[in-house]
Amino acid sequence: MAALLEVRDVARSFRGLHVLREVSFEVPEGGIVGLIGPNGAGKSTLFNIVSGFLSADRGRVIYAGTDISDRSVPQRSYAGLVRTFQTPQVFPHLTVIENLMAGCYKHTTTGVVANLFGSRASRAEVRRMRAEADAACDKFGLTTIRDRPAGKLPGGQQRLVELARAVVGKPRLLCLDEPSSGLNTGEVAGLMAALERLAAEGITILLVSHDMDLVKVASVIHVLCFGEIIARGPLGEIRHDPRVREAYLGA
């Protein structure tokens, strides 16, 4: 299976401290890949480099065969590389359905002037956005809270709103930063099922998580420790790797 994302020899330092050391891995198109590691391993730095919030000192990020190392966050987003955050980012004063409709906006074509004057085309786009947002509410179990302000929701539900909003943006590569944080056991099970459905629909997923139950959905897991990949493979294999047990599982 061809790689949709390739991270090649990425290195990053902060004030002389090496946070990432020549990190390389691939995410095959249509797959779910996990990235785990202890606190301070460099996961957030690597995630920010992949999504464009940080630049690497050395190395390249290649997406869909194109070097995007110098591309901005919006450029990556419009190309289909979309991320969520460790702390859920929602529009607190908008309802759930309005948050999801905001995720559709980058695919509108009518423009600001047509929207201001309520043209027939802009009204049709609003109806389409609402229909897509409604479908995402159903998919992520948000229908009963669709009209509630997102900022009034518990953290776990805000996280699902953020994920649903990312999905309506039609990502090709969905990068998820600790998506199960704040979710209860039932919600985690629902999230796992949703991720498997998204992968079946053709969305490629890069998953950063501390939740060993959640990363069961990944076909390959890369273990980062002190800025280096120390192991990679299915969960059943890395569980028994002595380096992983020492670094990540505390054995």
C-alpha cells in the first residue's frame, strides 16, 4: 500500500535540547497508524511538525508525494491534512450543529458577497452544509445535543464535536491528538468504531494516544522515546518489546 504521509529524518531542537532525532515513519493510505510514547518523548513536537505548526530543523514531510515541509497550516488543511488538538478546540458560543457547519465552510464556492446578500446559490450551500453537519451528528452520536452551545458541553463531548467538525471538512489524512482524553469507557468504544468506519470510507488516520485500548485500532504503532523511534509494529508485538515495556509501560 502506497504511503500517503512520509516523515523522513526529521530533527528538532529547542535551545540546544534535542527533542527529535532523525525520526522517520510512513502512514499508508487508507490505514490507521498509531504513535505512542511516554511524556516528553517528542510526540507533540512531531505532530506539530507534520501539521505545520512547527518547522523541522532538518528532514522532510512528504504528503501525497509532495514535499510540504514549507507549506503553511491552511495550505495543508486545504490539501486534506487535518488535525485535532489535545485540548478540544470548539467555538464555545456556537451550537454543536453550527460548529460542524463551520467545518464545511472551506469547501464553499459562493464567496463572501453572495453570502452577505443571501443569493440562491449561497442558500443552497447552507442547506448542503446543514445536511452534512446533520449526518456527522448522527455518525458521532451528537444528535441529541446538536442545538446546545458547544462551550457548555463536558470535555468528552467537546472532543467528539471537534472530531466531527474535522470529518465534515473532508480530510484525506486525519491527525488525531489524544482523541480519547476525557471520554468514558462507552465513548471510547464508540470512538474506536467511528475510526474504523472512517478508515473503511478511505480516510487515512494518524493517531497519537496514551490509551492502549484505543490504539488497538491501529495496524501499525510507532513508539517514540526521547525523540527516537525505538519500536514499530502491531500492538501485540510492541507490548512484548523490552524497550517499550521499560520506556512506555513502566516495566
